[in-house]
Amino acid sequence: MNKSLVAYFSATGTTEGAANALAKAARADLYRITPAQPYSSRDLNWNNSSSRSSVEMGNDSARPALAQVAPDLSPYDVVFVGFPIWWYVEPRIVDTFLESCDLSGKAVVPFATSGSSGITRAASRMRDIVPQARVLDGRMMNDRPSTSELEAWIRGLGL
Ligand SMILES: Cc1cc2nc3c(=O)[nH]c(=O)nc-3n(C[C@H](O)[C@H](O)[C@H](O)COP(=O)(O)O)c2cc1C
């Protein structure tokens, strides 16, 4: 397979575990998408319509700032992008990341963890945000796939 990067955002560590497993299986470099302002547990309260995450997710064009300048993706042909599902889609900080990088001509492979929601709506939204990339359907990682399961999935992507 081509050289790949696993870039992920994780607010409470679950997606980070999935990202580590995927980077190992894909023999990929790992990059943490870090918000300039970390999310506190109060920020993550989805029961409060005024919490930071509720306000951001209620606004399609919210783009919270990243802590660092976006990475140079020129060495990579494939970028796995991981995140927790928030309100059925990818968190807006992931949109900031996607828009800050040069993803033209690259394959973008979403992966996510969630309480139960799937990844279809996120992948579709990501296609709208980076039409210059080829965004694949992606995979949920709630089933904590083994290295061999991940390797088989990656081979099946035909990258
Ligand atoms: C603001 C917010 C919104 C969420 N929305 C959803 C959702 O729509 N569907 C779902 O199944 N889980 C939802 N979750 C649960 C997270 O997707 C789940 O806990 C995820 O594994 C957390 O990953 P992390 O530890 O990497 O941040 C939400 C969590 C938060 C904080």
C-alpha cells in the first residue's frame, strides 16, 4: 500500500485507542488533531443546548481553531481520519482540519467511534467539505477490531 497517515481527534480517549490500533495495522504515521482550546467535560455535555459542543454542532460553518499549523500531507497518498461521532456526524474541529490541509488527489478514509451511530452521514458531509479528495465510506471501530481484522479491511480498500 501507499504511504499513509492516521490523523485523529479524540475528546475522551476512545477514538485515540482505535487510531493507535489502525496506525499499527496500516504501518502508518500517527497525527493527533488538537483543538487550540481543549474540550472540557462541560463543553461535551450534549444535554445542554448552550454547551460548546452543542453550539458548534448547531452551526454548520463553525470551525474551531487548531492548536498547530496543519501538517504537510505531501508524503502521503492515503489519510485515515478518525473522530468520535457527535450529533451523527464528525466534530467541527475535524472539518477545520480537513479544510486546513491540502488533500487534493488523496484518498481519505474516515473511521469513528460512537455510542451507536454509524459513519454514513459523516462520510457524506466530508465529501462535501473536501470534494478535491476521494473520501471512502470508512468504518466504525466500536467493535475494537484486531490487527488482523484491520489489515484485512485495509487490503479490501484497494488503496
Ligand atoms: C457532544 C457529543 C455528541 C455525541 N453524539 C453522538 C451521536 O450522535 N451518536 C452516538 O452514537 N454517539 C454520540 N456521542 C458519543 C461519542 O461518539 C462516543 O462516546 C465516542 O466513542 C467518544 O470518542 P472519544 O473518546 O474519542 O472522544 C456523542 C458524544 C459527545 C461528547
